[in-house]
Amino acid sequence: MGCGRADNNVGGQSTNGCVCEVVRAILEIQNAAVQDECSTCTTNCFLEPLGGIVNPARSSADTRVFTLLNKDGSPFFATFSSTSDEPPCVSIYFRVEDIFDGCCATLRVLVPEDDNGRTVDLLNNDGTAISFRDVCRVTRFVASDSCVTVNLDCFCAVQCIDDVDLGICN
């Protein structure tokens, strides 16, 4: 059952949910070098070219950073390993690496950083939920070595955040 739809079966054919289609589009945009006009919705996930979310003239972006919402409305998060002696941290920010088997995806976990390049701890003081106040401190992203495989049909929303250059080799 998809978000807001009674059935993912239309006219006898199975259809993918909108989150799946958006993430598939993000992957295609990341993999293509195309030119397009500016959009009035500057965080539209379908906006091309890559780099167009913040600055359509930016040509060095290789990643469209996005977040996912679980069906209960909470942010989806995954852990990443720190390169220092710190314990693993959580992030709500991702880069799509691959889509396979219809609507499964491999997502790279992105490290959220502040203006000074320090990792932002997104968990609340209890460590039980995402702190939305700390989400507001995130201004930069770094690729981690951590990936997660997900079924995109398990989410009800996707929000594109930024186009950035993470130095990802294709």
C-alpha cells in the first residue's frame, strides 16, 4: 500500500510509489549532464541540471542530497562510521548510488557538518530521536563509507536538500 493510495496496482499492473520514482530521477540526474532553465521551486527533486537546486550555473556538483520520511512522518536515518575514535553517528542525509529490483536502492550515508567542518550530532539529548534544532545547523555534507540498502516503497516522502560536489567517482 502506497502513501495516500489504497493500492499500488493500477489496471492490473503494479506501479512504483512516488518516492521510488523521485529517487530514480535523482540517480538519472546525477548520472547525466544536461542543461535546463531555472525553476521557481528551488528544491524540486526533478530540477536539472545537477547543481541547479542552489545555483543553476554550478557545474561541479556530483550529488543531489536528499532526506526520506518514514510512513509515520519521522525522518529516516542511518549510521555512519567516524574516521576518528568517536562512536558511529546518525545522519538523515543520503546520496543515491544505485537502484535495482524495481524499487530497491543503495544509499550512501552523508556526514552532516556545520560551517566549521565539524560533524553535527543529529540525535536529541536522550539519543532517542532526531533533533530538528540541530538539523538547522547542518550546512555541509561529506561522503561517508557507509551505505544502506532500502526498499523505497517503505517511505512516504522525499525532500531534496542541496546539490554538492563530494568528489564521487562514477
